[in-house]
Amino acid sequence: MTTTASPAAPPAPTAPGAPATAPPPHPTSGWGSTPRGLRTWGALAAVVTALTGLFGVLAASSQSLAVDDARDAAAQLVGLQDARNQLVAADAAATTAFLVGGLEPVELRTRYDAAVDAGAQALTSLAATGPDGADGLAAVSADLTRYTGLVEQARANNRQGFPVASAYLEEASAVLRDDVVPALDALVAAEQQQVDDEIATARFAAPMVVAVAVLALVVLALVQVWVARRTRRTFNVGLVAATVAVVLVGAVGGAALGGAGARAAQVRGDAYRATVQTSQAFALVNDARSQEAFTLIRRGSGASYEETFRANVADARTALERDGVRLDGSLVDRLDAWVAAHDEVRQRDDDGDWDGAVAFVTSDDPSAPPALFDALSGALAAAVDAGGQQVADELRPAGAWLGWALLAVGGAGAVLAWTGLRPRREEYR
């Protein structure tokens, strides 16, 4: 006999107004459990907060190193320009001395010797402090030896009245202008690039700290939301403290590092640029003085030297009008006064009074070219020295304390983030 199963009884209808069945509670064990979530999210909040502080100290250290390197590169650059300027000044003294036949004036000979010695000593010092350019400076020193040898040959022939003296002098000046100066300018350009790169690195520190802090805040916000949903508490004191720590790292670190980066950029655009341009003007006017002497030495066939003189003076005036006036407002007026005296020299020479032109260009009169050039050259050298010192004083990082303070704040926030969730974790023990 076949037994027929009775149909299952239908579920009892829910009485009107009766409460709905409660959803199952959150699991208390396993990967998706609330205790494990509290440990995982708490650890994430602590790690993120600690990493924010750690990144703050790394960014501060990186900026400090970049600013120090920029200051060193700027000092090396100014030193290279000073060496170049000394050698160009020596050439100007040597060529001017040749306008006086026979035994050259003691003052010009002394000035030449002092400038060559200063340039050679600067090259030796720079080779010791800047190993990256040691090979280039060694080549410059070799060319300098060749230059001084040619000058001595020119002097020996000039004392005896031999016309070949001017040929030796021109060859010496060609060595200086074509070999020594371009090599030094290449090293200067390399140092300029390093200064720019290091300052760019210094300015990058602040936005990176802020960006990391923002990312950390996003993570902490997600942790807060998860904890609020699982524990039915809107805020957790530990997570709030960690959030405040991250905000402090981002705000204080961003402001301090940003201020230091902005200051470095301002120094580059102000004192550093003015120093570089003024130093360049110094070299240009000294080379122009050499061209002035060669124009007279060639006696009627020195038109190309006069063109070079005018080009150098124009470039020097542009550099001084744009940047040099920030170091010394009198530089342009001093340059104009010397050029006006040069114009008188050219007028006498063009009128056929070569002897009068030579006498004026070697005169001791305060209104003659030598005195006016000395005033200009001295003012340029003083401005370069002052500018270099200003760069060294103003180019500085945010402060050694900053990085450690950011690390301490981040570490404290990490501890609070972890301990703040301890009461919630203990509820599941």
C-alpha cells in the first residue's frame, strides 16, 4: 500500500503590527568578523598615520639636503666666475700695459700678477671642493700656464721694441678668450643647472607632504565610517586624534616646507640671479677694456676690436640694468662714465691723435679711463661679494626641528589610532 505524504503546513501569517524579524547580527569570528575588522582597520589607521609622519621627516630631510647642495653649488658657481673674472682682469691689465712702450708701468704689472695669482689659487681651491669639475679645471690650469707663457714672451719682445710682441699678446688673449673662458663658462652652466635642480627639489617637498596627508585623511575617513557602522558610535576618540595628527603634519609641514621652498625660489630669482649677472658684467667690462687696448695697439686696423668692445658694453649694461641694480644702483652710471671716457679716446684716435689717445687711456687723471674703470671694477667686485654672501645667508632650509616634530606627531597619532579602538575590541573578548 502506497503512503501519500501530507503537504507541509504553510507558514503562519504575521499578525498585523508585529515587529519584523531582526537581521542576523554581524559575525563575531572569521575573516569578515567585527573583531578581526577592528584589528585590521585599526592597524591600517595606525600604519597610515605613522607613515605620514615618517614621510614628513623624509621630506624635511630631503629639502634640507637639496637647499644645502644648492647653496654649495651657488658658492662654487660664484667661485668659478670669480676665477674667470680675475683672469680676464689680468688680461685687461696686460694689454693696457702694452700701450706704454718699453718697460711697462709697475702698477699694471702688479695688478696683472695679483690677478693671475688670485685666479690660479681660485682654480686650485675649486678643484679641491668640486670634484665633479676637477678634470675641467685641470685643463683650464694647463691653458692658463700656456697663456702666462705667451704673455711673458710678449713682454720680453715689447721691452726690446720688437713688433712681434703684439702678435704674442694677441695669441695669449686668444687662448684666454677661446679656451680658458669657455671652459669656465661651461662649468658655470653646469653649476647653474644644479642650483636650479636642487631648488626645484626643495620646492617639491611641501606639495608631496600635503598630498600624502590628504591620502591619509581619506583612509582614516574610511576607517571612521566602517567603525561607526559596526559599533554604532559616530566618532572614535583615537581615530579623531589620529586625524588631527595627520592634519597637523600636512598643515605644519606643508606651511614650513612650502615657506622654505618659496624662500629658496625667491633667492634664486633675486640675490642669486643678480650676483650671477653682475659677475658676468664684471667679465664683460674687463674684456671690453682689453679690446680698447687692442684697438689702439693695432693703430688703425682695430675696427673689429671696437665692435667687440661695443657688444660687451651693451651686454654688460643689459645685465646691470635688469639685475645688477639690485645689488648696487650706481653700477650703470659708473659704466656710462667709463664708456664716455672711452668715447673720448676713440675721438682722439679717429682724429689722428694716436699719442693723445694713448696718453689719455693711461693717464692718472680722475676723469681718465683708468680711474673710471677702477671705480667701476671695484664696485662690481664689491657687489658680487655682497650678493654671494646674501645668497649664502638667505638660502637655508626650514629647520632641523621640523622633520623630527612631524615624525613625533605622526607616531603619537598612530598610537592613539590603535589604542582608541581597544575598548571596542575588548567588547568581543
